[in-house]
Amino acid sequence: MNWDGITIGILATFGCVMLVLAQIREVLAKLPEVIRAWRRVRQELAAQAPGPDGQGSEPDTGAG
């Protein structure tokens, strides 16, 4: 193996590492939005579920 092959291998490795780190950064940046959406879905499902009196319960507003 010559120096050209070693150099190309190193550049390819660092390129892959940078790509993975960029993708992780994107996922982590969107994580709060996904969590908020999941909480909204759970609140809507809880609001539609019949309560002990057979009526739908009030959605939790998250206050308090």
C-alpha cells in the first residue's frame, strides 16, 4: 500500500465520521419537537378515552 492509498483511506474515514456526526446532530436538534408531538398525541388519546362516567376526560394542559 502506498501513501496515496493511505491518504485516501484516512480522508474517507474522516468523511464518514463527519457524515455520521452531522446526522446525529440533526436528530438531536429535532428531538424536542418529536417529544412535544408525542405528548400532544397522548393528550388527545387520553381526551378521547372514556372516563369512569362514560364520558371523555378533559385533556391535560400541562399546567400545575
